[in-house]
Amino acid sequence: MTEYEKPIFTVDVVPITIHAGRLSVALVERTGDPYRGRLALPGGFIHVGEDTSAGAAARRILRDKASLTQIYVEQLSTFSGPDRDPRGWSASTAYFSVTPYDRLKSAAEAGMITLMVVEEAVGLPFDHDVIIAAAVRRVRDKGAYSDIPARLLGPEFTLPELIAAYGIALGSSVNPAAFRKKAMDRGLIQEVPGAQRRGAGTTKPAQIYRLGDSQMIYDRRF
Amino acid sequence: MTEYEKPIFTVDVVPITIHAGRLSVALVERTGDPYRGRLALPGGFIHVGEDTSAGAAARRILRDKASLTQIYVEQLSTFSGPDRDPRGWSASTAYFSVTPYDRLKSAAEAGMITLMVVEEAVGLPFDHDVIIAAAVRRVRDKGAYSDIPARLLGPEFTLPELIAAYGIALGSSVNPAAFRKKAMDRGLIQEVPGAQRRGAGTTKPAQIYRLGDSQMIYDRRF
DNA sequence: CTAATAGTGTCTATAAGACAATATTCC
DNA sequence: GGAATATTGTCTTATAGACACTATTAG
């Protein structure tokens, strides 16, 4: 068999969250060679002896660079070509993660990460602008029929909070009545029976929910 | 920067077609080292001086191994891990292509490729069983709201042919009246105004259509 | 005319959006 | 009671599935 020059293979992660009511990404300062010191997506090489898959590498990177564990991670796409990395022909398998801001707060306050609103995260090294745009598109496309936006919240939430999260993730307003009906019918959420209230004060308290078993995926067939 | 052992990076393609009324994949006999002589998905290494992206490599592989050019190719997912390739830690970005059988016929008759019904393509080298299953799932998931099944046909087709293709691709029967209405309303297909007939003989001839501008993607929002 | 398939129209069930109406809390 | 938000119910509209009916060809 002919031997070919091996391309560079890396993993990048787009850590998505809601910060101050806006869909945001967590960026890290590059410590390594190209673009050292610049803000970019957390990423890195495969640790051949340690990572059991590219997805596992993505989780390791999130853990090491943003102290994030136990969160939703999904493969996005693989970006490749001779010019995207100055070191040579490269392929990067990109993942995105979805977390409540709470989980990122201490890393942000420690300066490990910098949050940017997705629309303002431009001019980044490599093709990270393109990767972020693809992640946002995925969230918007899948958001309306999946539980991804719900993962922007903690494990318990009220319906108004959930509706707000869907609105922010989808970038469009959400019909509360239709949302409720659909979410309940499809089993996206379940009431937390005991405690029913929450919220800051002066108004009617809302029921607390958790994610249900269903992910609200449904299909359309002819 | 620490140097890490580079993983192997390859590209694999799942060439999907309809053969004898069944959803099928084209496999090739491996000429290279692991699993030499076995049937497997067409695939290979990046040619660093030649390929402008992994998708371009996928197209090159289709051209070289199955004489296929100018067809629909879509990135599926990247499969990776320490054990999927006996040569070591590897990642393979998988693509699938969708073509009418006509385009594969001469390669099949020349013995370059072997067609197998997707359900029967099991026990293949590497994790190609998993890759094929993922491709079939993608076609079935996206099929109901995209033009992918239409690409299993040539550029001109009748409505009954199109409905049959959707049925085979989706693995379920299709309501002709509903399909027609939806496909026309959404602009999936356009009448070919001049010639209106075709078909073998003894029955009413059908109108010929082409793909329209729309790809019939639509979204659901709350 | 008959057989066979192409194509159309109608009815029904379902789901989503709009929007009004009701409920519950704090003050 | 009043303000503010939560929650529910009703009406309308769009779409898909079921299914029957009409159309067009060869023989």
C-alpha cells in the first residue's frame, strides 16, 4: 500500500449556553502554537492512549478547558481542507454542547472561558466562525422538535422559563399555549408533583417540571 | 506544544441506489492491506496534494472506484476510536451518495462494484455495518421532507415512479394523493411541459416531471 | 367495452396558531 | 380589590390520510 502524508486531525467543541438572555458560546484563549493568545473554540488533538472516540475527546476537552462534565454533547460535522489550519491539511470533527450558564459560571469567573453572544463571535482563528454558524443552525433547526433547548436550563424549570429558552434558542417567539399542549402530549416534560412553586414573588407561582422520557422527536411521513 | 501520535484519518462513502426495487449499497473489493479481498465500502486516505476537502476526497473515491461523477453527496458522520481499524486509532468521515442505478450499471457489469440490499450488507470489515445503518437511517429520516429519494431517479420521472422511490427509500408506503398535493405545493417537482407521456404501453400515460427549485425542506416552529 | 393505471376531489382527523378567559399569588 | 403573571379553553386554519371517483390509453 502506498503511504500518504497524514492530515492533522483535531476535535473542536462549540459550548453553547444562554447568558444574559442571549444564545452564547464559550471561547478559550489559545495556549498553543498557531494563533497563540487568541480566543477560539476549545479544541485539541486526540490523545491516542486515552480517548475512546472523538466524542470522548470532546468531553475531555470540555472537562479540561471549561470544567464541564456530564452534559449534552452532539457531533456536528467534520470540517476539512488544506488551508483551514496553517500547519497543513487538516480535519476537525466539531461537536457542540448545550448547558445552563450555571455550569459555566465558575469557569467564566476564573477566566478560563470567555462568553460571547453567537452573533458577535466572528473573526476567530481557523474556520471557527463557520463552525459556530453551523452549530447555531443545528440548534435552530433541531430545536423546534427536540429537547436541545431544554438542556439550556437546569434539571428543574417552570414552563415560562422553558418557553423563554426555546424562544432564545430558536431565535423566534414561541406560542405558549401550543407549546404547552405539544410538550405535554409528546412527553417532553413531566410535572414534579411535590413542590409546585418558585419565582420571585409578586405573581402566581408556576409549576415545576423536569424533562420527560421523550425527546419530542417526531416524524412526518407521506 | 507536545506532539501527539497522529490518528489515521480516512474517508468512506456509502453509495446508495435502488436496485431491483430495493434500497441497496455499492460495495467494492478491498485491494489494500487490512481485509484485502473483502467487500467493503469504498474509501481511502486523503490525498493531501489533491483533495480540497474530505467531501472532495469522497467524490474522488466515487469517481475512481465506481465511475460515479456529478451526483448528490452528503456528509453523514465521523466514526472514530482505537479499535475500529486494526492499524490503530482512526477516524473516518463517512459520506453517502444517492444515484439512480443507471449510473452504476456499467461499473456493476464490469465487476468494479457489487450491489447489496442494505439489510443484507452485514458482517463487513471495520465498522462499515454501523456506517451503512447510519446512512439508511439518515435517508429514512430526511427522506420524508427532502428531495433525497427523488435523486434515486434520473432527471425526468413520472409521479408514480417518484412515489415508488419515496416508498422504497422510506421503507413505508406513500399516499399518492397526499404526496402529489404536497410535492406540487412545495415546489419539489415541476411539469416538463412538452412531452407528457411515457410508460410501457397498455395504460394511461403519465406526466413527466423534473425536480423543482425547492427541496421541500420545511420547518416546524412553535 | 374492458382492463389497467393515472390523476382528482371530498371528507375527516389532527395539530398548531391566535386569542380570549380564568386562576393564583402578593400587596 | 388590583396588578402581574400562569394556565386553560375555544376557534380557526392548514395539512395529511382515507377513499371514492374520473380520465386516458391499448386492445
